[in-house]
Amino acid sequence: MNRIAAILAGALVALMLLSSMLFIVDQRQFAAVYALGEIKEVITEPGLKFKLPPPLQNVVLLDRRVQTLDSPESRPIFTAEKKSLVIDWLIKWRITEPRQFIRNSGPDTRNVENRLAPIVQAAFNEEVTKRTVLAVLATEREKVMNDVRARLADEAKQFGIEVVDVRIKRVDFASSITDSVYRRMQSERQRVASEARSTGAAEGEKIKADADRQREIIVSEAYRDAQKIKGEGDAKASALYAEAFGRDPAFAQFYRSLEAYRASFRNKSDVMVVDPNSDFFKAMRGSGSGSAPAPSPARK
């Protein structure tokens, strides 16, 4: 029984020793093998690998995939026009030299990011200060990112990494001038609105004047046509009167006298001082040439 126990214990120890000597390297990783605190080997190919048991050798795994570093804080940058801009950026990087990476920053990627962020910010400062706001926002935005990437190439080699891409996420004015920019935008919008209202008022007056002119033309033409029709009617009425009165002149004289009386005695308050024996009252006296004659055979 003691022999069996010893064999089992030895097998267990051998298994534990063997497990500490074997390790797996994923295709997404680098493996750095340390021997007495120094890097003995860097394994770049995936698979099952062998090493000496601890503490003779230790293994550190590094991620070889592309990493993202965002700007840790937004700092204002002055342009060539002395305008303050706040730029949010990001860079894409990956490890290319594991030995150099570990020597400079250790196996923790946060160390290299903490050291790389100020370098990226300084590169953006150098590129933005040479350009205007319009260039940074639109015309040379792509060139700014490419120039920053070129500036970071040599710095990245010292860290054992490669900068894959540089991007500007957002560009904004600093809070100190944002209010003034908004006020300027508001003033510009108010100016445009005032111009639009002035143009609208001018067009309204023009339309109103044209409408008034057309109204005057229509009223004048209507009055002209009405006077023409009225004149034609009066002419026909005069012709009819003339024809009718021509058949019986005495009746015509009597009818005109009645019309004169109607026009003269329209109101009860009217007062006339006239000689009763005048020709004006001839029809009222009922005798003489002013009396209404008997109907003639033609009028029946």
C-alpha cells in the first residue's frame, strides 16, 4: 500500500510539473518567456509550447490585436487664428516588437497608453497650431490626421508598437468662446430674418399697389361701360319720348309741366314766391293752352 501511494504521489507530482512546463499560445497573442527575470524567447506562432518549470522560466502573454486609445481628456488647442478648439481623438495601435514593448512599458498595455496619450496630444497641438479653423474642420482634416500619424511613427517604434490609424472624433470650440459663437450665429439668423421680413413687406406693398391699380382700372372700365349703357338708354328713352311727344305736342307740354311741378314741390317745407298768373301755373289753372287736351284718336 505504501508503494502504491508513493507511485500515485510521484505521478501527481510529475503531472503537476508537466502542466507547469506546457502552455498554449493563442493566435491572437505573443508569448514572452522569462528566464531569471530576462526575456529568453518571444513566441509568435500559435500552438502548444514547452518551457522550464517555475521559477526557472515564466511566460507572459501579450495581446497582438489592434488596440484603441481614446483621448483621456479634452484640452483646448489654439489655431493659427488664435481660436481655441477642443479636439477628441482616437488612435489604433498594436504590438509589433514584444521585446521592445516589455522593456519600455512592461507587459501591461495601460502603461504604454498612459505614456502615449501625451505624445499624441502634443502631435495634434503641433499640427493644429499651423492651420486655421476652416482647415481643421473641413479642408485639411484628413491631412491633419495623416500628419499626426507620421509624427507618431518614430515614437511608436520606441514603444515596440505600430500606430495603425489616427482619427478625429469631434472638433468643437472651447466653452469660453462657445457663447460668443452662438450669439454671433443668433445675430446672423436675426439679420437674415430681418432681410426676409423686409423683402416680404416690399413684395406685399408691391402686390397691394398692383391690386389697387387693377381695382382702379376695373372700376374705371365698369364706370365707363355703365355710362355708355346709361347714355345709350337715355338716347333710346329720348328717342321714344320724342317720338311719343311728337304725336301729341299738347300732351307733351302738359306732361313736362307735371314733371316741373313734381320737381318744384318735392318737399312740404319748400317755399316759392311766384306770380300766380305766370305761365308756370298755366297747367294748374286748367284753361288756356296749358290745359291737358282730350286724347287724340292716335293715342287710343
